Amino acid sequence: MKQSACCVATAKRFTVRGGKSGGESVTEIEVSAADGHRFEVRWHPAGAGGTALLFLPALGVRADRYDRFAQALNTQGVSVAVPDWRGLASSSLRASRRVDWGYRELLELDLPAARVALDAHAPAERSWSIGGHSIGGQLAALAAALAPEAYAALVLVATGVPDARLFPKRERWGVRLFARGIPAVTWLFGHFPGRRLRWAGREATTLMRQWAGTVLSGSYRDVGVDRAEERLRALHLPVLGVRYSDDWLAGEASLRGLVDKIGGGPRTLEVIDGARLGDRADHFRWLKSPAVPAAIVAGWLRVSP
């Protein structure tokens, strides 16, 4: 995967409150992608060396929503980096009729730029893994397929292929109709008005049409990335999949559908229910109670090949 040009404009260090320890050091690294897009990566170091995880957020979710998860991983020796998505929070862009992007810009411009900045800022880290939540997990798998030498392992949390056929029967037709309506909605508004629709955020037209295409086809062939499906099949990497028992958005079939696209390597699949989590085990609630998933991820990263 060709690395895009990147510059670290500033690196702001501050403390966020978290748990009994009272606080944690976080650095915001400002990154510039090759096309001029500027955004920040939140860097949560756990000390020199060790394992580092680049973790990609869900659609419409700011990087700072993952602070508790990152803090929980830090206590177990895992450093964590979480970027803001293009169009959200610290991003210099906002989706509009004139400003558009899709999977390609995220995968071939923003994520390589983030890695260049992180490698410059944290050169002592010995091993990087990549993972993500919801669409972030899908993009993490595709990023690993594009740069298999860059990551030691793949962590998938509350994610899977958004193939309508893999959703529960009760939701299947609604998801399909929603996806079919996205081209018309984005044509009307010039972007996807997620806040108005109470799903995701203000998203780019191409990104949402490509997502909708995957819902209808179950394939990443039309997301603007060359040979995406073939590269996934060629990827051999240890994979951890974590799903939540009350999460219909990323159920067992959806997670397995994504894992099965990946060519080879050890597979570990975990399911967390409400009793184990100590909270409702759904698509987003775990962000408020991240101790259990963080322990699973950190423990797996310690022993993964």
C-alpha cells in the first residue's frame, strides 16, 4: 500500500479523567493527508514498547468516545491510537454537494497518513495491530488487506459485513429498504443527513452509497478499492472477533461473514452478554462499560501469533 504524504503539525498533550487512577495522558496528533485533509489522532500511550492498537471508530462517532476503552487497554499494557474520521470532529472537511469522499480516501489517504504520524511520534512501539468498531472494523480489515506487512493482528469489535441477508429476519427487509433509499437521500441533500435521520452523522455521498452497495451485495468489490475482495482472501492474519449478545446490527452471521472473507490465520470469536458486561450488551453501550472487552482484547493480543 502506497504511503501518503503526512506531516505532524502539532502534538498536544493533556489529561483526561478516567477511573480510580484519576487521569490519563493523551496526545492529540494533528495529521495531514496527501490531499490536504487535516485531522487528529488521539494517542493513548501505555509506556515504551509493547503492543499498540490502531482502532477505528464507528460511523459518525468521534474518537474521544473511545477514551474509556483506550484507558482500560492502557492499564493492561496496550497503547491505543484512535483517529477522527474524515468529515467529523477535528476533520477539516464537512460533507456537502461539493465535498465528497468514499472508502478509497479513508483507506488510501487518511489511514496511511495516520500511521506515518504515529510511527514518527511513537517510534518505540514494537508491534502494531489494527481493529475497529462497526464500519471501523470493516475498514480495519480492508486496511490490513491493503498493507498486510503493517499489522500483526486484526481486532473486530461489534462489527461484520452489513449484508442484508445476514441480518435477523425481522430487520432484514428494513435494512434493505434503507440501503435502497440512500442514493435518493444523498441526491436530495448532497450528503447523508445522519443527524436528521438519527443514524450516523453528516456523511459523504459516495461513502454512504458504497456502504449501501455492500448491504445489497454483501461484497466490497464496488467500494473504489482495487481488488478489495481478492486482497481480503489473500490476507493471512490472526483475527479476534468480539460481538455482543443484544447487538442486532452486528450479529453472529454478520461477524462470521466478515471473518470468512479473510484468507487465513488463527480465529478467536468471543460473545459478551449483559451479565458478563454488567450492562446492556448492544452495539454502543459497551463503550460505557469497556473493562470486559478491553480485557479480552489485551489478553488476546498478548498471546496472538
